[in-house]
Amino acid sequence: MKDIKLTSLFDLETIELGLYRGNSWDLGFRALYGGQVLGQSVIAAYKTVPEDRVLHSFHSYFLLPGEATLPVVYDVENVRDGRSFSARRIKAIQNGRVIFYMTASFQLPDECELSHQLAEMPETPPADTLPNDIDLFIASNANMPVHLRKRLDYHRAIDIRTVDAAKSLSGSKQTPLRKIWLKAREALAQDNIALHQASLAYASDYHFLSTALQAHGISPMDKKLRIATIDHAMWFHRPFSFNDWKLYSLKSPSSGNSRALVQGKVFDSNGDLLASSSQEGLIRIKSDE
């Protein structure tokens, strides 16, 4: 097993101020994994803001499928630097084409007494009592294609453990809800906020649209399925360390017109809501014609 580190994915090359290049990982999907572009865009944007600013949200659109065998160039535009907030617009480019756009907003941390939380962490077994998703995937796919087996090490950069994983793998119709524990496999530098947020952004794209597919009893590996992310947004509510287990609670409230909406909430082990996410994606079954 290769020792794949998230930090190597986020070690972007500086071409010049506002222009960066990141290497790509081939995870065995039909296109470049969307979480990679999310995480690398976060790192690229952080390189252009004052050191006292912290990312609080981003909104993004996936315009074209990326190629996992090619690096990605990130062009960061300084939209505004105000007294409390900074805004950046990031373009991800491959082969001279823009494949992805993100607008990211950063804030000078502000201790305010107006704080509340109306979100309950669902009850789940502790992460340490659950098997790793990749180990389960290997065990249930003995005839896995060789090209996919070679790429599984890249998935291990994030330790992901799904609650009721066997049920999720069954392919049967079920309520479009999913709960997964996740954290970085390597120890991330505690004081590097950008790295922890980028890593969570990277991981946030796992199991997103597949949660919507549960309502229809369709496997993400179905050869007739056409699935792709359209947009992805994320809000960071509280500081956190991705070295510790986080519970990612996912639900898909609606699908139709070949699109599915999925929403996520990230909790720490104390039940504090750390981040929220939302994604809409294409889900379509190709006809036999």
C-alpha cells in the first residue's frame, strides 16, 4: 500500500502571484474527482489573502469534466479586500479551458456573543467500532477491475467509515440519508487552518450524489448511470481539526428533471456543528437506444 498524503496534493506550485498549478490524483472515476478541485482552489485562494483572514464560505460550479491525468492551473482574482471580509474568484483550467469556478469569502475572525445552533448530531456508533469503507469495498468486489484496484490507495488519504455500510452497498432502495465518519489519515499541522479546511472540502464530495441514488436503488457503478456534480457550496461555522473524527450527515431532500439536491452537515464528537454543505448534480440513466 502506497503512503498517499493529502499534503502533497495541496502543495501547489506558484507560477506567479495569483497563478498556481496543482498535480492531480486518478481515483479511478470517469473524470477528475471534484473534491480535488475544491480543496486545491481553497489553498490557491488562501495564498492571496491577508494572513489574518479565514475562509467562511465558498460557492462553486463544475463546468466541464476534468482529466485526472493532467495537472490543474488555478487563476485567482482579487475581487475585494474590505475591513472585515475578502472575496476571491478562482478559475480552474485544463487544456486552456475553464473547467470550474469558485467564489470564496474570507473573514477577519470576530468574537461575537450572538451564537446559536439549531442542528442535532444524529446518534451513531463510534468511528473506531466501524470498518473502513475501502476495506469493505475490496471485500465485496473480488472481481474489481485492475485499473481501479491500483487507484484505491489514493482513496485512503481520507479515513472514511460509513454507518450501516453494508446496507449502503446493497443497492436496494432506501431513504436517501447517509452518515459517515471521516478524518485525515495523516497528521495535519495543527496551526494550518487552510490545510484543514481544504482537506474537509476535499472529503466533502465523497458519497454526496450517491446518497440521492439510494432513493432509487441505483449503484454509482451502474454502467447506464450518468452522474456529475453541477455545483457545490460550503460554509465553515467554527474552527476545527481534521485530525479528529468528524461525522458527516447527508440527506437528499429532492430529485427530478435529471438533477438531485444533497445537503450535508459536519459535526465534531461533541455535537458541535462545524460546517454545512450543499450540492446539486446530474443523475441520469442512459437509454438502451
